[in-house]
Amino acid sequence: MNAKEIRAYFQQQQELLLNSIYEIVEIESPSFDVEGSRKVVSWIESELAKIPLDLIIEKTFAEEYGEHLIIRKFSTGGKPCFILGHTDTVHPVGAKLQNPTRIEDGKFYGCGIFDMKANIVLMLAVLRFLAENKIENVRPFTIMLSCDEEIGSFTGREIVEREAANAEFCLVCEPSANGKVKTARKGTGMFTVKTHGIPAHAGLEPEKGASAILEISKQIPKIHELNNLEKGTTANVCQIHGGTASNVIPEHAECLVDVRFSSMSEAVKVENAIKNLQSTDERVSIAISGAINRPPMERTEKVVALYEKAKNLAASFDYQLGETQVGGASDGNFVGALGVPLIDGLGVAGNGAHTLDEYILIDDLANRATLMTLLLLSE
């Protein structure tokens, strides 16, 4: 079966795909929702039971988060392809009332549909294709769907790195960027800077106080001086809290710092600078917590080679596949740091990730399913 015939198969499966996407999107599974996580994993298991493939299914419970799901298929020899995604979304329970799961003008709307539940359905569709067409000469593969990707992969990271270490290459089914796959992502760091001063009555004896807010306001410019757009480094204070009352010299203040970087050398430099911030007022103490969360996913020669392969496979059914580099991170960052070649953003085209206008483009479903299938079948 050639590439265009595979695409025709998935086009014929469109109604089934749309029904499945509707079902999984309707199961709300925000991060930290254990019950929601288990419900969506149960739905996936029920769908897998309908596919006549010899699969091994493993579940790992993560307390306070839900369940990580691994699906293995052993076939011909060689290292497996690692297919990566997640079941958690950023939308709280009830958000679907504001963005109902619906189709309008070729767009399929829904909470978490773009990031990335529609892409879970595409994975299942590829498995169904293999089973229905009795394709045996497929490379071994491992699918992992984590339950805490959106909040930093605190429990999923270890499993991602363990599975990736044995992989030939990795396909990350995160949403695409305007239809483009991602060949590089910035790394991320999250820090909290806290100041502790001396409270005093703001009217009667302000001189006896030492303002935690004033001190943190002096630290913020130092943090912003770490920005270096030429090197792809950003350091931004995104939240700030402080004070107890309008007439009290503030005893406490804190700010949350988001850091992005394109290389580990920059990550180390920025992390050291933030952790070595010094108070300008000896009466006010400063405490810093946090760390680098995800390493950068760098555009290496192996990544470029895998992208070129994907681009050529896409061209075989007249589909143009572009590439891009983005500031957001994913579990693909952990894979890339191990030196495993990968393509990120293989999910269906759409827009509005993490918003109440989130949607996918229905016409792109068959294209992405075909591309994933061809990559899995490729030598």
C-alpha cells in the first residue's frame, strides 16, 4: 500500500475519528485530577481492546496526578520507536461549558482537543490501520501517555527518560505550530524569589519597618537584566505577591520567575545568577527556590535528518511539512537531552492551545495519521 492509498484509508475513517475525538475530549482530565486521569485511561484501554493487535499495556499510578499509560508492540528486531504524548489538559472541570465540543466550519472545537487529545485518537487510528491491513513488518514501538506533562512531568519524567534511552527515534505527538513540526524547543526553569522584612505601622512609625516589597522591586530589574534575546534567553517575573494591609510596611513579598533558554550553558548561567541574588537591605532577607525544569531540545544533525525523512515521506502524498523552533517546552525536551533523534509537534494542525478557543482542523486528520504511519513503517 503506497502513501496515497494510506491517506485514502484514513479519509474513509474520518467519521470514526471524529466520534472518537468527541468521546475523549468530553472526558475532562485536568492535571491533578486523579479520577479524570483514570477515566481517560480507561477509555483508551476500551478502544485498544477493539484493535486486534498483540499489545502489552502497562499502567503506573502517580499519587495526586493519575495514571501513566504505556502501550508496547514487539515485532521485528531492532530498537523501538518511542511515541510520546499526554492525557492531562490545562482546563479545569467545567470548562467545556465555555468551549463546547463541537464542529463549526471545518474546525473541531473542544477543551484539550488540540493539546492533545485528538492526537491520542490518531495514535489509535494508526494501530487500527496496522491491524486491519495485517501489517507485520512494522518496527517495535512504545507509546507513552503521561498524566502530568502540563505541570512539569514531576512523576512522568523518569518514565519518559527510561523509555527514550532505548529508542531508535522519538515521535512527539504534541500539537503542531501552524501545521509545522518542531525541531527545537527552549528549555525551561521556574524560580520563586521571596523577601522577608520587618513590619511596622505605615503611619505611626514607618522608619522601624523594612519593606519586603521595596526589596523585591529592586531584585526584579536584576532578573530582567538576564534577558538575552540574541542567545534565546528570557527571564521574566510573571507573578508578584506581597504585603498584609494597606497601612502596614510589608513583611513578606514574593515573585515567580519564568526562564527560557536555548542551550544548557545559558541555563546554568541564568540559574546561578538568580540563586545568587543578594539583598540590598541588610534588614531584609532573601530566599530563592526552584530550578531548571526541562533541558532545551536542540536542533542537532540527527534531528534534522529525521525531519528531512518526515518531510520526504509527507511529500510522497503531496503534503508539505514545514519546521519551526519554539519557546515552549514538552516531554520531548527530556528525550532530546539524551541525544535521541526526535520530531515534536506531530499532532494535527489547529490553534488555541490552553485557551477557550482551542480547535483542530478536520481536513488535517488524515494527513497527520498518514505521516505517523509512514514514519512507523520507514526503515
